[in-house]
Amino acid sequence: MIYPKFIKEKDTIGICAPSSGVGHKLDDFLKSNRVLRSYGYRLKETASVRRNNVRSASAKKRAAELDQLVTDKKVDCILCAAGGDFMLEMMPYVNFEHIAENPKWIAGMSDPTNILFTVTTKLDIATLYGRNGAGFSDKPERSEKTFLDYLKGDIHPQKSYKKYINFLDMINELDAYQDVKWICKKDKAQFEGRLIGGCIESIEKLIGTEFDYTNDFIDRHKEDGIIWYFDIFDMSAYNFYLTLLQYKNAGWFRYCNGVLVGRPAFPKVENKNLDYIKAADKALGNILHIMEMDIGHTFPNFTLINGAMCKVKYADGKGGISFKLK
């Protein structure tokens, strides 16, 4: 596994928008810029970042702007500006040879899964999942600080949080925190393996395409075992069940030591007899899995390293994760 160089003060973070532009939340983006500069980082923004559009630019232009940052020797890591829905369109135009020649940390969450997942599974270059460019506040909480720590190489263990807030409540700035309780069939569990995953809706769209290097990745790292993680945005419980079956039938869960699942941002349960927990139980069977974890679109959330060795500990509704870069 290739681990790019971590960043330090006065290094440059390149920001591009491979999915949506940030024009609809420009105030948040500008605040985030101020926060990143307060840590001593320089910023370089590509031309389409601030567009108020579900597509920041054409597919070719988005790929070209990513490539601009990849090949710029003065840019030290790359942060995706925002999530969205249409990043898959730009994938045929991504220059993976340039990424292989210029390994840098590429970070983001949600729709940027398309590039993060593919870079790690195709090129064995580690990537970071957990925060987009508009996701930093002037009063950072622990998960935000952890993401920034990981960017500079301080890869400390992460413990489950005491409280979490749903996606919409956070967007609407409501004080609606709930207790964190991970759910597992076992009272206690501990396992490790090489971590891979992302937003489940994005990963689903890659199956069978020319960007699906998943089985190659699994075969390369079968001696380590694989840990999957899934961030659910608005996939219904019914489709979650079928998608897990699809992954299973594609061979993706062979050599699997565990599956980690976050809380859905927009839960949709068509039938109480098949909610998300029952869907995972039914689809995964004896594969060890933990639900309702601090992953993805509910906050605070973990920073996850695609490609790294990950150790997971669970006991009585709580737990933690740690990483080794080997």
C-alpha cells in the first residue's frame, strides 16, 4: 500500500469540485477556508469550485481540474469541495496514470467515494474518507480535529462518540443530539483487516464498470483480510439488503473479517420486518458486522483510511478503531 506524504504547516491543499459546486453553501465554504488557513495551510482552488450547480462543470472539465491539482508539484494534498450525485460522469476522463505518478492524499466523503475507492482499489494508494472542503467550522469538534490530525500524519485511535446528530438536524442547526449505541450480535468483538469502503450508493454504481477493481484489491490483500465500511445516504432498507446481496454475489465479502455500517442520513424503512439492522443480518449472515457506527453522514464521524490496516474493538454498544500504515 502506498501512503502519500502527510502535510505540514505552509503546505498547499488543493481544492476541486469533482461533483457538486459549493455555490449553494458558499458561506460555509469560505468559513472552512478560513479555518484551514488558521492551521497554516495554503489553499489552491480550481475554477469550478464555487459554481452553484449540481455539476460544478462538465465531466471532462471536472476531471481536468482534478488532474491540474494532481500534477501540480506545489499542491501537497487534494480535498474534494463537496458531495453530490454526478461524479460518476467524470470517471472515464480521470488520468489514473498521473495519479499513480504523483501520489497525494485525496480526501472527501459521500459522492467523492467514486474517486477515493477507485484510486485505492486500482492503484493501492491510500485515500481519506470523512470530510469535504466545506465541512470545517471555526469551533471544531473532536471528529473535525481528528481529520486534520490525520492529514498531517497523527494517526491516533478513535473512540465512539457519546452523542450524534442526524444530517438534517445538523443542516438546520438544531440541538437534537441522540445517544450513540453501536449494534452487534456479539456482546464483545475484536477484529482487524485492510479497510475499504465509502458511500454505499456510489460504490454500487461502480460494479461491473471499467473502474471496478474491487476483486483485484481483495485478492492482493487476502492475507490481511478485508474490513468493509458503508456510509448510507438515502438508500432504503430494502435496497440496502439487495445491495449487500449484490456485493456478496460479486465475491466482495470473501476474506472479509468484518463489515462496519453507519447510520442512514435519510432512513427509509418500507417494512418493519426488514429494517437496516435486519437487512444486514439477513444478507451478511455469519459475517461479523456492526451497525449504527460513527461513519458518514451523521455527525460527529470517524476519519477512515481506505487501504490501511484497521483494528476494530466493540463492547456493549461502544467501541473504537485504530490504524496501522503498512
